[in-house]
Amino acid sequence: MIKSQVKKIMLAKNVTMAHLANDAGIAVETIRRARGDEIRLCRLETLEAIAKALRVKIKDLYKE
């Protein structure tokens, strides 16, 4: 099971869903799903956009 760390990173960096969605160029609903406890299905391009907007590595967005 892959656990999402997106919410934790966003809180640490004081980033809102709207701000992250704008910076990443993706929908707020996508951010909402990425902030959930588990990542079930996500395109690599989406993870890359979120990581770039948060200025972290893709591997920082989740843990196994």
C-alpha cells in the first residue's frame, strides 16, 4: 500500500490546495485525491507536477 505524504508536505510548507493546483497546473480535485491517505492510481506526470510545485522529489510524496 502506498501512503500519501502530500498533505503532510503541504501543511509543513503552508500551501493551500488552490495554490498548489495553480502552481502545478492541475485541478483542485486532483490535489484533494492526492492528499488522501492512500494513492491508488496517479499518473507519473501528475506526481511530477505536484513535486515540482512543492519543490520536493517525487519519492517524497509517498511512502510504502
